Amino acid sequence: MNINLLPWREARRLARKRAFHQSLVLSALLGVLIAFVIVLVLENLLANQLTRNTVLENEINKLDVRVKEIAALDEEIKLLKQRQESIKSLQAMRNQPVYLLDELVDLTPVGVILKSIKQSEMITVTGYAQSNARISEFLHNIDLKSHYLIKPTLLESKLTPYGQGKELRKLFEFTMTMTSLAQPQER
């Protein structure tokens, strides 16, 4: 039989205390190691995301340049369409004097002499007629038979002398306005 007279309880308490401190230090080291690994993983993920962001920013900048080019092209297309419309309008208006003179020749009755024709927004015609009936016939012809002239309005009709010497006659001087269409229409 062996009898141990040493303070075994105290030795056991010290051994437990030492084991507790060792496990505490080991747990702290393990916690620091895990935290360090987590930080490394997060830094790696952050670096990868920053690289992706840089690539995306570069692509966005490239697309912004292309969008600006497309906007400039759209503006250029718009200007070209406006030019095209202007050219079409000018092409349509190019023959207006021809239509106007052709219509006036066909619609002017015998006994009416045209003195001047002015075309702006409205067409203003001045001339001489043998009587007010001839002026009325001219207005009637424009109103009913014209394919190009519309809305004739008599502004003035007055009796004035026309000619010189033996050929001096009294004629009715008239002024009228009318509107023209861009293109003649069939009735």
C-alpha cells in the first residue's frame, strides 16, 4: 500500500488551472487565426470586386463614348431630314410660278388685261377690265375652274382712264388677292 501525503488536491487544481490557461491561449490563437483567414478572404473578395468594378467602369466609359456618338449621329440624321424636307418643299415650290401663270392664262376672260402679279404668302393681281361683269367672271373662273388658286377676293374696283390720245378709254382697274396651293389638285 502506498500512501501519498503530498497536497494532491492543490496539484490537481494547478494542473486544471494550467490546462484552462493553455486552452484559453489556444482558443485565443485559434480565434486570431480564424479572424486573420477571414480578413484575407474578405480582402481577396474586395480586390476581385474592385477589379470587376474597374472593368465595368471601363466598359461604361466606352459605352458612354458610343452613346455620345449615337446622339451626334441622331442629331445629324435629324438635320439631314430637315434638309431633305426643305429640298422637297423647294422642289414642290419650284413649279409654282409656272402653275400660276398657266392657271391665270386659262382663267382670264376676254376683256381683262392683267397689269401685275405679286406672289408672297398671298397672290395679288392687278389689272384692267372692260366692265365689272368681266371682273366678276374672272373671280367666278378662279373660284370654280382653278386647280391651283383658291379663295379669290376682290379688294378694289374703280373706273380709271387707260391709254393715250384717240385710244383713251375708261376701264375698271381692279385689285384682287388669292391663295395658291403647293401643288395643283384635280377637281
